[in-house]
Amino acid sequence: MDDRYVSVAEPLLGDEERDNIEHVLDTGRFLQGPFVEEFEDKWADFVGTEHAIAVSNGTTALQLCLNALGLEPGDEVIVPSLTFGSTATAVVHQACVPVFADIDRELYTLDHTDLERCLTDRTEAIIPVHLYGHPAEMDEIRAFADEHGLAVVEDAAQAHGAKYKGAQVGSIGDVGCFSFYATKNITTGEGGIITTDDDELAESLRLLRSHGMANRDEHIALGYNYRMSELNAAIGSPQVDRLTEFNRRRAEISERLFTELGDLEWLRPATVRDYVDHAYFWAPFEIDTDRIGMTGKEVWEALKQRGVETRHRYTMPLYEQPVFKQHCGFNSDFPWSANENDHQYDISLPNVEEVAGNTIGLPNHPGLDEEDVDYVVEVVRNFEP
């Protein structure tokens, strides 16, 4: 083996992105200009929704949606227990209460069979996360939400271009939220966007992202400064045009890794349902720690030393994170003390606790060449403690 080092993620930028940045610098228009509008139009067209509202990042997209949907302090929102923290912290920032559901043992997404346990009279919304790029089971989640009058906020921060039974994620719930952080399938450097078919909701989202201002002098709602800059949109607009090809290459690499490493006793490829198009933000594998005799973190560190960087995140259930476990909200009690189900933070959910810390994502970004992929396969196949 050579001294190659294969990164797990890197943005791919071209001449058009650079030309657009120069145009913004030359014009001096940095906010809510033609590039933001163009980016929104392209993204709405790509996802297949009537509206796309660009915002500062994926976390603010989630919070803005909860606000626009009318959630009030103390309202409860069901979230999966394995995901990036902002899925739940956005709920708390809206003065609402995250209620943690278990995950599907095979897909790692929200377990729809656990929704009934999480439901109370204060439940107002569900945030399914399309984790690693695999869509959550949206038919069952949507049916449960409709039965109980709940809003569905799709967290598609890792699922650009993923489809569930032919429908683009972000078009299935009441709203969809995307992130364009530097490591995502496409990037704006930092940014997010919200998709919806609801005209009234879209109008409210546009108002709330810009200080709740109807015009330069009139604040009619308690809004935020959550706008996307022209610089970010100038990068993002040409990225949308390249997403389909980026995802094709991600799938090609990921499926090759699944095939060529799928017979290893200590490493199991993630399940991919045949009715989804996986976006492969990760090429996820689950480590059998007993067989390899190492923790997930130890495997991550050892592979990195051998020149293969991997993703290794979400190493504990969200309900074990100190911010939730120790009630580190706006004060020591808020908002959990108002929740009659406060005991839920002593829960132990079997699926997430079996998975957390034991997954890695192998390199699969579209900038890799075949020699890079060959090297990843070789290193992993020959890996020993």
C-alpha cells in the first residue's frame, strides 16, 4: 500500500462558482439579490415544491419552520434519538420540548412504531431525519401525523436528491429543511433552505427570516435575521446543476464499497430499501465491535492512521447529551419542567443504544478517483487491530 490519504468529504467547486463570487464582489450587493432568487427557484424546481426559502443554515431552517407553524412554548415535538444535535436544539430554541423516539434498527431513521409512545396532548409536530441520506419511512410517519393532526417537518440536511417511493424528500412533509454546509452533497459554504407547497406558510417564512418586517420601517412579527447572503447563493446556484451527477458518483462509489466489503465479518453495510433513492451523504457501515475487538472510535482512529478518513459521529443517543440530560436550556428547568413527561429523559431506547458509536462512513465523495476507492477497499479488507 502507498502513502495515499483519502479524505471522507470535500467540496467540489468550479469556475462558475468563482465567477459568481467575483460578480457579487463587483456589484457590492450582498443580500437578497438575484443569486438568492435564482438559487431558490432552482431548488424549488429540483425538489418539486411551489416554494423554496433560502436561510442562513439548516438549523435556523428548522427553528423558523416551527415558528411559522405556530408552535408555542411547551409544545412537544417528536424527534429521532440518533442525529445531529440541532434537530433537537432547534426545538428548544423555539421554547418547545423535544421528545425522543427510538430509531429503526436497520435504517437508523426515526422508528414509526415508537410514535405512539411519544404522543401526548401537547404533541404538535414530528421531525423525521433522513439520516445519512436514506429517507425515513414517510408513509407511516405521514399517516400517523395526519391521524393526530401533527405537522411534519422533514430534516433533509443529509439527503439532497434522495427520493422516497419516487417523491423527492422535502416535498413529502408540510415543510422540508436542507443544509448546505461545506461537507454536504452540495454546498453554499454555509446555508440552508426550506421547501413547501403551502403559500401562506411560505409567506410567513419569508417574513420571519428577515426581522418580521413588512417593509423597512414596520415590524409585524417577532422575526429573526436568518437570511442567506448573495455570496452563499452565488456558490449554491451552480451546485444545484451538478447535484444529480454528484449523487450518481456517490451512489456508484458507495454501492461498490457495499459490494466489495460486504463479506467482512466485522463490518456490515447499512440497509437500503429498494423503494428509495439513497443520497449517500454517508456510505454507512456498522461495526461489530465484539468481532473486531475495538470500539467504533478506535476503528476510526486506526483507519485514519492508515490513510483512510472516515465519518464517526452521533456516538451517544441525543437524550444522553448533557444539554438534554442536565436540562441546560435557558435556565436549569426551562422548558422541561413544564412537561408532564419529564421522566422521558431517564429513558433507555434499545435500538439507538445498540447503534450509537458503532457506525462509520467510508469515503464516497465525488472527487474520489478509482485509485482512491481501490485504496479504501484494500485498507479496509486488510484491516486488523
